[in-house]
Amino acid sequence: MNAPFRMNGQLTAFLCGVLFSLGLGISGMTQPDKIIGFLDVTGPWDPALLWVMLGAIAVTAPGYRCVFRRVRPVFEPIFHLPGPKGLDGQLFAGSALFGVGWGLGGFCPGPALTALVSGYPAVAVFVIAMLLGMRLFQWLDTRGGQTKRETGPAAVADA
């Protein structure tokens, strides 16, 4: 792939990230109280996250239909899609850990990174803990010199 296409892909990814961050900020999803208010169904329930998710689905669903009508993506030679295999204990354990962390901290990775600019120490602590957890997973996954499963575009393209 030549440099202009790579640059356009990076610019597109950057602009999508900026748009995502603005959406999170405007919707209030960078505030842990909003997330915890949604997850706490026994207290005063806050449906704001539900409306954000429904809005995201309303935009994404037609977008997927348009994209997958194409023979190939704009900036890649093939679509990199996950295969049907991979539903295992690691996936379910990771999902549970993600949910527990989300519920306790009130952040998931995207909003946490977006909220870093707020300067609140709790956000920085969450992001540092998240990065340490990612590093710990990487170390556990590759200990012994062997990766337990293949990852990356080649593995996804073959799936």
C-alpha cells in the first residue's frame, strides 16, 4: 500500500477518534456517575447510556450495510473480520472482568481516554490500572515463549 493511502487511513482514523471523543463528551459518557447510574438498577436508574447506545446502533447499522456492499475496504486490500471460532473461557472471563471494571470504575477504555483531559486524578488512576492490566494480560498470554492463540490481520483474514 502506498504512502498517500496509508496517510489517508491514519487521518480518517484520527478524525473518527476525534468525533467519537466529542460524542462521548457531549453525551456525558465520560462521567462515571452516568455509567454507574445506568448499571445501578436498584437505585435511581439513569437511562442516558441506553439512548447513547441506541443512537450508536442507529448510525452504525446502516453504515455496515453500505460498507459491506463494497468488494473491499477503501484503505485495505481485504476486510479483517472475526471468525465464528473463539468463544471460549478466556473470552467469557475477559468479558466478565471488563464488565466488573466498568461497573466499579464507571469507565470503559474509550471514555476513560477521552476523560484524561479533565485532569481528575481518578481518571488517571483508572487509565494507569487499565494499561497495567493490558500489559499483565500480554505477559500472561505470551509467558513461556509461546503465544496461546494467533492474533492480527492474518489470523482474522483466515478465520
